[in-house]
Amino acid sequence: MVPMQLELVAFGKNMPAWVDEGFQEYASRLPRDWKLILTELALERRGKNSDQTRIDLREAQRMRGALCTGARSVALAVEGERWSTEQLADKMSQWNLNYRQVTFLIGGPEGLPGQLQTEANEVWSLSPLTLPHPLVRVVVAEQLYRAWSILNGLPYHRGC
């Protein structure tokens, strides 16, 4: 497999320690040539009478600005396609053949703005459950490591 960069672009800064530790735990397990990085974007201020449409437009613009040209984009949304870990491993193998970078887009408290879901190359649903956006970072990092371990025949991935 050729070197590849996996990036999570996520809204929200100053996460609780358990979020940062969980993400770093799985990011550090991947080899250097499969680097997993996190880019955090500040959320727009929200108030009692905030205009959510305007907030979505500004956040979408800021997320677009964080995307690297030529990267494969995968939006995380409840409405997306559900993949098993084995299907994720297959996708990672395909991405590795065609892209040097894959960027995963994670929204904030209201989810990912709809226009970013439409613009993404793929939309992935971790679950039909609504997950807190900080937890999504940890789950995605763990699943990427698990899928990578499948591709490399490591014992980390075991069936139930």
C-alpha cells in the first residue's frame, strides 16, 4: 500500500480530554505512512435567536476552505450509507489506489450543513442513532484503525 493521509475536519474546539485522548490513541496506532490528522474548526456563535441558515452557510464556507484540492471527501451524516467495518476496509483499499488523501467531514451540534453532504464524494452514516459530535471523532478514528488492521492482517479486528 502507498502512503496515504486521512484527515478529520471537525467543528468544535477545546474538546474534553477523553475525546482528544481517544482520537490520539487510534491515530497513533496507524503507521506513519497512513497518517491520521485532525483539523478543528471553530463553531459560529449560537444564541437564542441565531439564524441557523446563516450559521450553516458560514460554517460550510469555512469547512470548504479547509479541504485540500484533490482529496476524496466523506461526509458523516445520519442520512448516509451504512458500511460494515469490512466494507470500510474495502473502501480504504480502493481509496489508497486512487487518492493520496481522504478527508472526513464532521459537523457540529446541528450536524453537517446539508450543502456539504451534497458536495461530498460519499456520505457515511455510523449509525441511525444520533451521536454527540465529539464522540464521532473517536469512533471514526477507531474504525479507520480497525479497517486498516483488516487490510494488513493484524489481529486487532476480531468478529464477535
